[in-house]
Amino acid sequence: MVFKDNKYGYLDYSGKVVIPFKFQNAQPFENGLALVSEDLENFYYINAKGKFIKSMKSNPQTFYLSTLHRGKYMFILLTSILLIGIGMSKVPIQEIYKIIIALLMVPLALYLAIKCSTLDSTWRLDADTLTVSNSKKQLNSH
């Protein structure tokens, strides 16, 4: 993929033009296809010979993501560490054992904070719309 005269085109390894410089936006080839656009509005896939394969409008993409709710994560993590510290101060054993037990409990606190604050979401990308939805709300963007 090469940018020349404000347009993208594709060259082979010898430098010969394989696909003319006519795209305003172009992506590298992946799995034999490249995503391109001549007008920055209509995107479509081409093969290595420049032949039109399919439009983005006919091929919406869906992604499933898990994200953390940062505020909830930090609250759970800090509360867990505070409770571990308070709990260890009440146990009648030597200080070194308290420290070791507390340090061994920190990964458990991290695990619980992540598990309790994970939010699964679905991202759907159509030609001109991105829709993000989860169990709590849905957001559309044009």
C-alpha cells in the first residue's frame, strides 16, 4: 500500500502498480482482503487484484468485549485491602505471619475486584453506525 498524489494504491514486491492509486482511504491486506474507500463514505473490500469483493454495508461486524467499571473496581479493591488489614490486626499471631497472610490475600482481593466489576458489552459496527450495548444501556453513534 502506497500513498501518492493524495491517493492510495497497491504495489507488488518489484514496485509495479497492481492496484491503481484511486483510494482516499486504504488498509493493508489481511487474509487476502483490504478495506478501501474512494470517497470516505462507502467502504468495501477488494482482493489482491483490486476486484470488488463486498461492501461494509452488507457485512456488519460484531465484537464482544469485557471491560472494568473503574470506580467499582477501585472501591472493591481498596475495601478488600482495608478489611484484610483490619482482620490481620485482630489475629493473635506473630507480625511476620500476619504480613505473609495479608500478602497472600491480595491476589484474592484483585480477583474479586475484577470479577465483581466486569461489564460485558457488544459493539456492532455497520457502515455508518456504531452501536454499543450492555446489560444497562445502549448507545448509538453516527
